[in-house]
Amino acid sequence: MKKLKVGFWIIIFVLLVLIGYQNIEFFSTQQAISLDIIKHFETKALFIGYWLLICFAAGLIVAYLLNMTSRLKLKKKIKILQAQYDSVLAVAQPTAQDDTASGSEVAEEAASQDVIEMAPSSDADTTETPKEDPEKIE
């Protein structure tokens, strides 16, 4: 799979170099951009290749800024879940060592079970009805 990825990117790179080489005359043409909204504004004449790089960089910056909000939300959720995990881990610490497993293994297993149960699922509805125990029904 890794060789397939490397081969894919090599093919993409070769195609980009080929397109650039075959269109060198177009990319080396200088062009100015003008804007007439309130006042006439005209940029300095630059190569079209530079304009393409500027637009690509501007798109990367916009995508980065739009993605930043979701990353900040995820960081906040990680902090909340880590605090829940730490509190469960502190409560689940045994006072005596067990013969079958060490205390830290038991505590971590119990904490991971509780955190999994406490963490809300994004797919699940928040208004769940409590499930009845089959033994209590009889």
C-alpha cells in the first residue's frame, strides 16, 4: 500500500511538471489585475504562474482558518473526557493489591469502562429511556 501511495504521488508530480513545461509560455506571460468597485485599483503586473501560486496559498489559508473552529471544539472535548477519565481513575484506585491483577490494571480497566459509558455518542439521541432489568420485571 505504501508503494502504491508513493507511485501515485510520483505520477501526480510528473503530470504537474509536464503541464508546466508544455505551457511555459502561458505561465511566463505577465498580467495585471484591476478592480473597479469604488475606486480604480490595479496590481503590479506579475507572471500568471505567480498569480496561480498566490491563489493557491490564499485557498490554503482560508481552509486552515475554517478548520480551526472544529479543531478547537475537539480540543475542548478531549480536555473534558480526560478530566472524566482522571476522576474515574482516582475513584477506582483499589486500596489492596489483588492476587490476580495489579491495582493499576484493575483501575485502568474500570476507568476505561466508565469513561466509555459516560461519553455521549454523537449518533445517539440524548433523550434515551432507561432500560429495565429483566430480573425486576418478574
